[in-house]
Amino acid sequence: MKAALLRASAKMLSIEDVPPPALTPGHVLLRILACGVCRTDLHIFERDLPTLRSPLILGHQIVGEVIEGATPELPQGTRVGVSWVGGTDGTCPFCKRTEENLCDNIVFTGYSIDGGYAEYTTARADFVHPLPSTLSDADIAPLLCAGMIGFRSVRVAGTQPGERVGLFGFGASASLVIAVLRHWNCEVYVSTRGEQHRVQAEALGAKWVGDEHAKPPVQLDRAVTFAPSGAVVVSALSSLRKGGIVAVNAIHLDQMPAFDYDKLLWGERQIRSVANMTRQDARDFLSVAAEIGIHPRVRTFPLDHANDALQAVKHETAEGPVVILP
């Protein structure tokens, strides 16, 4: 099969012909239909995260068709999604508390195991998600991480219908979760760099949009940060009412600057990190996405141009999520 490989010392992905993955018990073999490109892929590619294996096939927003290993629950030909969490041990204290996203032995698709920048992949049968037929392959691919982790983030922030919610940074994840927030009748306030992202936020229904230095004109009940910047976290915190919560949607974050406790954190404001997602998050989000009909404006690249797809994410040159089509 054709695959884009990341090797330990390479500065580019290498497009190569490699053997397809072997099917193992408890797994399904998938023909890949689409794979979304996530900022986490970029962090792995640029070694912001430690290298776990080489060579590696990136990609954890996989839409695939079951071609081997079918089960009664997953007949051959079933279209399924594969996300960032590729497996857990099911036995650690976190798994037993239904906190599988914090599992001590978690497996990450496209990081600790091979992912979807390829023509075929395997995945644990109990960690794939049957997909609604109402959304196309390219449309649904970004929902499998950007959408799901955005959905978990607003949950971690404790968001309730009708509240004022700030989104700090407006990449793929924020552009998907805003539809859910509007479905919940929330007022959405967006602070982000880049004129293109501000125009997009306005088009998607944000009540207020400002640049990265602007402060929302009202106090917020909740906030989610999407930029890998500690300064942005402090900016979001400064916009909260007493008792409000900031959820930090980032797997990698630069240094947190010092800030005034009395003015910014006191008053039972909270900062919470968002770590991965659970299968229940995936099921709940896919149900909402199908109900409200989320159709992101995706930019697609062929597998041969996987390097260009990563650069589009890095430089934010796409209006919405980026997707690779084999």
C-alpha cells in the first residue's frame, strides 16, 4: 500500500510503498476513505511531542470501510471512524472509574501505533465508531478528533445551555464546536488571530469576534482555549466571571506566564486541562453532529501531498479543517 512515513531524523514525510498491516485478533482491517489532519499531527511531526516509534504513519481522524475482521456488530463494508484513542487496558483505576481517557496504558492512533496517512490500517474493533450516513467521508473525518475534543472541552468547562462561552483561537476544533454551542443557545465570543478566522467565526454565528489581544465585552461563564499558548490561557481566565471555568484544549503548551492570583483566579475560577476523549464522548458528539448537520468547509489533499496538508495546518492557510484523501 501507499503510505506517508515519518522517520526519526527526517524533516519531511516520505511517500512510500509498504506492506499493508496484518490483521490481528480483536481488530478490523480498514480501507481508508479519508483522514483528517490534526494539529497534534503537526506537534508529532515537529517533535514537540517525544518520538515513540520510527517509522510512523501519522493520522488519527480516520474514516474507513471494514474489509476484514468483520463481526456481527461491524459487518463487512461498515463505514467506521477511528480517533486519537486507539485502545485502553480496561483494568486500571481510571478505566474502572469510566475515565478511560486517562488510562495508564492508553494507545494513541497515529502516535504510539500507525494511523491513517495511508491506504489501509487496522484498529481495535471495540474502539471504532459506526458513522452516520448523512455526512460525507471528507466532512466527517475532522469530527473524529477536532470535533470530539472540542465537544469534550466544552463539557470539561461545564458548559450549560444559554451560557456565554468564549473560544480563544479559532482553528478546526473551534469551528466545529461552535455549531454545538449555538444548538445549545449559547452566546459565543471568539478571540483569535488572523482576519480569515475572524471572518469565519462571524459567518458561523459568533455574537462577538475580536483579535488575539481583544477582550470580550462581557464576562464569560465558560471559556475554551485552542492555541498552544499559556498567554492565551491567562487571557481567557481574565475574561471569566467568578465561578467560571477555562478548559485548555491542548496536548502541548508553552510556558504559562505569571499572573495575579487575586485578580484572575480568586473567586473560585478554575483552569482545567482536557486530555483525550472517551468513547462515550465520541458517541454523544456524533449523534449531535448528525442531528444538527455539521458540514465543515474542508480543504482536501491527495496522500502524495501529505506534507502540503501539514503545512496548511501549520500556517493556517485553509478556511476549515484539512483532510487527506488516499
